[in-house]
Amino acid sequence: MTQKSIGEQALELHKKLQGKIEVKSKMPVKDMADLSLIYTPGVGTVSTYLAEHKEQIREYTIKRNMVAVISDGSAVLGLGNIGPEGALPVMEGKAALFKELAGVDAFPIVLATQDPDEIVQTIKNIAPVFGGINLEDISAPRCFAIEERLQAMLDIPVMHDDQHGTAVVVSAALINAFKVVGKSFSQGRVVIVGSGAAGNAVAKLLISLGMGDVILLDRKGVVSRDRSDMDEYKKAMAVITNKENRTGDLSQAIKGADAVVGVSGPGSIKGEHIKLMAEKPIVLALANPVPEIMPDEAKAAGAFVVATGRSDYPNQTNNALCFPGFFRGALDNSVHKITQDMKIAAAKALAATISDPTPDKILPTVFDPAVVRAVSSAIK
């Protein structure tokens, strides 16, 4: 009998479950006395009270522990723009991880629009229910402006996880990988293949953490100050990255680099690129489900530390190491705005959960209870 693939098993499971999460009452409703307290007439007193004391809504409703996981389906995993229906299973999965890993109640919301103004207005209108907004799988560069606008208008934490969750986890992985190879973080050079949501955020956080230099690449080559074909976000990145103002393709950018981070697509990093890197190369190939280069090929080319986004290889570098604990801390500490300092603290805390990193152990697994404790304690 042919063994079923992971994809086939997942299809069967989702059809059987008809969704991965459910809403449950926190108390039984067995009789008229229960009904009178949780609904009418008792709830009228609570509603009247909150109408007059809006600042106390967290104390009396689900808002204290509820996060919205929101996508427009424009950049789902490595699948591209597959729309809200295709995005929903991913948002459900994320909501399940919020609950299972950090005890955070989360609800998946997919939007039948990809217009930034409509997205912002919709989220603003539903925000009173939620204690935090987790944006997910929204394509760049729209995701940058959407997040910025929502952060400015809402008094609850808003985070685009493809940007900042990725940045925290990648930074933690590199902190420990540099320890493994015995190199100085402050003198290191990292090349990032992919200058979208994840690439830009990773670069910014690495610079904030003191990385010596970071070079970004998009489909047209190195993001440099000499290029005139870039949007405003890439132009801004060119100012703070690529100290030597290198130009060209990955072959030029990667010469002598200590680490390469792939946040693009399959096949964009070759063994020949790794051979151009400095001694003991660090390779984080994070495209899912197929990485930029497979671990065996990377190691054959000389990579000393290799990480992917997959669970079937060592060093899985996955956002689930960040977002449950990050929002756990934000909710518990009534955080209104997410700052760069919080991301720095989260990356350092996550890295510190591994006291003695090795080439095959630069990050903990998502099931390590120390992860949520460490990350949540950094968000205050």
C-alpha cells in the first residue's frame, strides 16, 4: 500500500474536522438562572456599565485575551495570491497555535478585498472586539502601509507577522549561529535573498541588533543606492544597508559573506553561491514548503550551519517560535504599540533559550515551553 503524502493526510484531516478551531462557552448554560446571568436580563447591566466605562472593556469581555488573525490572501505561504478562501486554512492553523502554545484566543478573518483602504477601514471597524491584530499573508509593498496606518489609528498592538515574527526568529537563529561558527556579530555580513515583507524586516532588526552589514537582493539584483527602479521602501532600505554599495547579482553580493538568508523561493540559492562565502558559511533557506536550497546540497557546498522552515530538518526557523509568546506578552502587559525594542528583546530572549548552540541546534522547537515564557517576558 502506498503511504499517503503529508498533503493527502492534511486534506483528509481538514475535511473530517471541518475546521481546526471552535468557539466554546466558558460556563455551562443549563437553566434559567444561568441564562439570566450570561444573557438577558443580567447582560443588560454589563452592557450599560461598559457603555459608560469603555476603558474597562478588557475586564469584562473576551478582548483581554482575543487576537484577530487577518489576511487578504494576497501572499499565502509560498503559494502566492490565492485569495481569502485559500488563506482561511492557514489563518485557522495560526489561531490553533495561538491557543495551543500560549493560551491566546484567536479568530481567523479573511477579507474579500485587496484594496488597502478597505482593509484598513474594515480592521478599524472590528477592532473593539480584539486585544491585538495579527496581520498575515498580505503582499508587499501594500503590507507596509497597511500596518503603519493601523498602528497609528488603533490603541491595540498590530503586527504583520510575515515581517516581524520572521525577523525575530531569523535574528535569534543568527545570534546563535554566529556563536557556533565563532564569529563576531558586529563584524559579520549577511546577505538576504528577497526584499519583500520578510526581507526588509529581517534586515532592519539585524541592523538594530548590531550586525556589521546587511545586503538585500530582489528579483533584479542587489538593492543599492545606484538603482532607479525601486519603490520608496527599497530606496529607504538602500540607505541603511549595503555599506559598500555593492551591485550586481547574488554572486557579487555573497562573496565573503558570513551568512545568507533566503526569504524568496525555491532554487534561488545555489551550491556555487555558498562556495563564494567566508569560512564556515551559515545558510538559512526559509522558503516553504521548498527552500531556496535543500540542506543536503547546502552542506555539500560547505555550509556549516543550515536551517530551513521545515519540520523534517534540524533548525526549523518558524514564526510559531515568536507570535504566540509575543502576543501573550502584549496582552498580559496591556501593550498598545509594538516597538523595535520589543522585537530586539524578543530575539535575544528566544536565542537565550539555547544555552549551548550547535550546528544542528540553534533554535528550540515550537513545543519547548521555555519559548513562550521567554518571548512573552520580553514584551512589556
